[in-house]
Amino acid sequence: MKNWGVRGLLLLALLAALNVSTSARAEEKRERNIAAHYGLGVGAALCSLIYGPVKIVYATLGTITSGLAWALTGGRTDVAREIITASVRGDYVVTPENLTFNEPLVFTGREGALDEPPADDSTQWQ
């Protein structure tokens, strides 16, 4: 009988030790997750410092080219619209979702890409 009491205490101590170690692992995992988010945020900010100005220069030159195309074609807006759509639309900032490949980074815009309503809030556009 005395033997069962000692075994029970040992079993209880073992379960308590396992519980402590799993909660410590969960804390370590949470800290790594926060560190990963922080690293992605810093990486996105650093990438945006290079990508943003390049995109702004591209959009500015596209706007100028679009104006010249409009003037040289005698006011044809379809030609100018194609140029300005490709140069001005797109992403200007790199986000952490771009770095994890969850969302694409769009440098050149496409016609109709921004005209469609978002899938989750379609009542706003009606």
C-alpha cells in the first residue's frame, strides 16, 4: 500500500514536469513567432526604401510618356490610358505578406485590377 502512494506521487511529479515543459515550449514558440513578425516588418520596410522610389520614378516617367503619347496621337485617350495604367497602378510599398509570398508584389498595373470590388465586402459597391 505504501508502494502505491510513492508511485502516485512520482506519477504526479512526472505529469507536473511534462506540463511545465510544454508550456515553456509554447512560450518559446510564441516568442519566435513575434520575432518572425518583427523581422518581416523590418525586412518589408527596408525593401520599401528601395522599391518605393523606383516605383515612383517609373510611375512619373509613365505619366510623362502617357501625356506625350496622347499629344502625339492627336488626343487618343486609349493609347494614353494603356501607358498610364501600366505605369501608375500597382504596389508602391512592400508588405510582410509580399515577403512570405502570400500576396504578389505587383509592379506594373493591369486594366480592371482595381475596378473589381473586394470579395468580402461586395455590398459597399452596389
